[in-house]
Amino acid sequence: MNDFIFHNPDKVYFGRNQMGNLPGELLNYGRKVLLVYGGGSIKRSGLYDQVVSLVRDNGMELFELSGVEPNPRHTTANKGAAICRKEGIDVILAVGGGSTIDCAKGIAAAAKTENGDVWPLVSSGVWATDALPLIAVLTNAATGSEMDAWCVISNMETNEKIGLGGDALIPKAAFENPEFSFSLPPYQTACGAFDIFNHVLDNYYLAGEATFDLVLEMQEAVMRTVVKWTPVALKEPDNYEARANLMWASSMALNSILDAGTVHACACHGMEHELSAYYDITHGHGLAILTPRWLTYILNEDTAPAICRLGERVFGLEKSDNVTEGAKKAIEAVNTFAFETLGLEPSLSRLGIDETHFRAMAEHVCGESGIIGVRSLNVDDVVNIYKMCL
Ligand code: NZQ
Ligand code: ZN
């Protein structure tokens, strides 16, 4: 167990009747608000009208940036930053899923730079310490962006999708009403759920020895919640309890509570971001295809106990005397969850992806040091894993 500092200043308003608190939160920072949203789901659901009324009826001036793409582009973030600089925006209001919130974080950081360009920040790997204040209204249980310090921005010209982190990027407040996710299509529900599951598994659960019992139990509880409630949400999209469990699981997975005292890794996330950068696929789907293959690839004497425990604690498999056999059953359970329960296509070839760019992707994600983790991976390992996904 490592020493840790826990500090997450994000104030979460969770539940059905919290939006009345939005104007007060915004007014903490000023009267000029930039509303950032995606391709129109919030207009169809009526959330757009609600938010616009809350802002305007409380004497604030509203500016808008719409059309944020899934896998948000640096060019879109730069457009938002230009509005902020021209209009003297005081606070950014992101209403949507992880892409919208991530783009808003990119805008918030870029607006504070000399030239308003987010890409130098993203590509240099700096820790962002200055940004405009951001408030998030979440509509998709998935990325944890509503409570974390990260955004992931894509540059399609260079086939790069990279995380930008910084304390300044943590939202000042997040509004989480599970009802806002009732309208999610099954595919996005499934992809979001797998993303949550993988955040815990990939980032800390299988990252290494450094952990302690309370945190391990909480990690398992979050993964178990995803396994239990996603099928309910798929069957009954307006089941409040199911959506509420998934939404809070999304936030819990990346708000730093579950990584207290652990070591970090992110093998699947690193490999997936390459896939999204080259092929613009949905993040959670890429993870679902990669995860069981990665587990199979890293299975050895050292990793078998933890993978076996995953099967027993998260998927409720019977206790196994032979940890390697138990681990294989656990991987089978992950397969079944991803491709049967969630109904996701099981291979990259089904998404129209072949091995053309595998080596370039592997070289990019490995950089000079490879992917560090419970079993570290070099370029050849990553190419092998991609090939297993075909
Ligand atoms: O754009 P709109 O019209 O809003 O539609 C979106 C989009 O088409 C739709 N949607 C969202 N909420 C909806 C809805 N449709 C109907 N009803 C609703 N309530 O769903 C589609 C996907 O939305 P998106 O925001 O792209 O999904 P998600 O929340 O999964 O975000 C994915 C992005 O976040 C990044 C991913 O890489 C990807 O770029 N990540 C961010 C992280 C972070 N900030 O820490 C960590 C993650 O690991 C991840 O990398
Ligand atoms: Zn993710």
C-alpha cells in the first residue's frame, strides 16, 4: 500500500431534483456562460431548453458551442477557446457525455494560453494548472470525466488521441441526474458500461500489488455494480435505480477514491486510444474487444490469482482450487459479459479494421518505455494483442 493524498474538490449534485442549484453554481464564477454540447441529443431530450431557461432566467448571458464530436477534436476545442477569449467568458457549462465534458476541459485550458490552441498542451504532456472554471451536466455514465482531472483530445490529422490532465480541469460542480441517461441508445449504454468496468480493472485492480483491503473491496463493488445493473438498463432504459447505479459507478471509477494507495497502469486504455485515433471507433467498444484478449495475453503464474479473484468476486464464479483454471473461467466471463450480455461486436475485423496500422499504433503507445503494468508490454506484445482482436 502506497502513501496517498486524496483531494477531489468537485461538488456533485446527484438525483432528480438538483438542477435548481445550477444557476447558483454558475453565478459563483460570473455571468457570461459558454454552453458546450454535442450533436443534438440534449435538444431531443429537452435538456437543452431546461438549461437555457435556467441560465437566461437568472440574468446570465449565454454563448454556445455545439457539435462536439464523439472523440472530440482539438479543432473543436480551439473554436470554443476562441469564443471564450473574444467574449470574455467567465464559466463553461458542459452538457453531455464524456466527449462534451472533455472538449469543454480542453477549451477551459486553451482559453488561458497565449494563442488559444489546446494541442501544444495536449502533445507536451504538461499538467494543466490554469483553466476557466467548468461545470458539467452528465448525460452518459461512462468516462468519469464529470469528476476527474483528465480530458482526452483527438488530432485526426496526426492520428493522435492523447490525455491532458491537470487539477485545474476538475469540474467545479457536476450535476448527475440518472434520468438524463434514460434516452441513451443501447449501444452507448453498453459501451459506457464497459468503459467503467475497464477503468477499475485496467487502472488499478490489475495494476500491481500495492493496494489495501478496503480499496480492493470497493473496486470490486464498482465492477460488480456494472455487471449487475447494465443488463437491467439495457432491458429497461428508464429504470432509475439501474441508471443511478451506473452513473455513480462512472464517477466512482475515476474520482481518485478507488486508486488510493495503489499503483497505476492503463494498458487497455493506451491500446484503445490508438484504435480511436486511427479509426474513430467508440471508446468503450474498443475496450471491450481488447480486454479479454489482453487478459489472455498477460495470464501467467503471477497474474492468475488476481484474474481468478475477479471471476469469483465480480462475476460470482465458484471458488477454484486451481487459480490458472479459475483465471481462464474469469476471462470467459468477461467475454460473455462483453459480447453476449452487452451485445457488442466481438472483433476489430467486424468494425472494418485490419492490421495495416498495428505496428505504428503499437510504437506510438509504447513510446520509449513500453506499457508498464502487471505484465509490461513491448511493441511486439501490443501488435500480438491487436492481432488477437481481429
Ligand atoms: O453528441 P450527442 O448528440 O450528445 O450524442 C452522444 C454521442 O453520440 C450520445 N449521448 C450522450 N448522452 C446521451 C446520448 N444520446 C442520447 N441520450 C443521452 N443521454 O452518445 C454518443 C457518445 O457520447 P460520448 O460523449 O462520446 O460518450 P462517452 O461519454 O463514452 O465519452 C467518450 C469520450 O471520453 C473519452 C473517450 O476516449 C472518448 O473520447 N474518455 C475520457 C476520459 C476522461 N475524461 O477521464 C477517460 C476515458 O477513459 C475516456 O478515454
Ligand atoms: Zn475509458
